[in-house]
Amino acid sequence: MASFYFEDNGGVDLGMFDLVDLNPRPRFKRQSSGVVRTSKTADESTFQKFENEINKDVDLIATKTGLQTWHVFFAIFLIIAAVIGGCGWCVWRFFRKKRQSKEDKVRN
């Protein structure tokens, strides 16, 4: 380890810095597998990975709570439906036409 002592910065010992750590690591390219994938194969693979992860998570929740997997899916569906319904209600309430008060009706 190289230790530095700079008088410019008030005589602080900067021995914690090492010349090796200041240099970036060399970068290496990954070797290609030689298999060229089409976009359809890549999309199916991505969708399959996503589906497998969802199933693993649902099975974990079902095991921990003692519920069946369809109970967990139904609960997730209800939560999503409640959030969408709540957002829809807020939008409807915000954009509805304001009612006139009794005093405004008498003036018109």
C-alpha cells in the first residue's frame, strides 16, 4: 500500500488511499454462446421467467399463510381491483360537475 502525505491539505495523512484502488478494474467481454435468438424466442423466455417467479412467490405466500394458491391469487386480484376502483372513484369525484347551492339557484 502506498501512503501519501500532502502538505497542501494541512498535513493530513491519506494513507487509507491505495494506488491500486484508485485505478479502474480491467473490463472483459463475455464470450457469446453462439446461439442467435429471435425476438419471439426471447419474449417467450422472458414471459416464462416472469410466470415462474410469480408462481414461486404465490406458492411461498400460500405455504406461509396456510392458504391454497387460488386464495392468494384471488386476494391479489381483490387488492388490485380495490386500488383501481379507488383511483376511479377519486377521478369521478374530482371531475364531476359542481352542484349549485340554494342561494345560487335563487340568484339565477
